[in-house]
Amino acid sequence: MSLECGVFTIGVIIQVTALTSWVQVALGRLVSGIGVGGLSIIVPIVCFRTSALSNSVSDPTNLQYQAETASPQIRGAMT
């Protein structure tokens, strides 16, 4: 996750340092978007591994992960 956070931070720095160039802003948006995309892929995996290691049905992390991945019809009943 540190790599993805670093990519996102670099993208933000590129955007912030853009004074007059829209191309630099677009490049910064692209780089930070890659970082956010990487984080959105990795976070469910980390949550699943954390909940699998706990081996407890009543663990809040496990319940939250299951509630987030449940179908919309039963999502509210799980929390």
C-alpha cells in the first residue's frame, strides 16, 4: 500500500506545482488516478486477509468486509 500512496502523492505534487500548464495538471491527474486505482484494488485484499487471520465470526473487520461485499438486498441487515 505504500507504493500506491507514493504514486498518489507524486501525482498530487505534479498537480500542485502546475501554475499555467493544463498538460501538467492532466498528467498529475493521471498519475494520482493510477495511485487511487491501485489502492482501490489492494484494500479489499488487505481487509480479507485481516479478517481471515482473525478466525472470529464476531470480529468487526470480518463483518464489515462481508457487509461491503454482500448483495444490495441484504447489505443493511448485516450491519
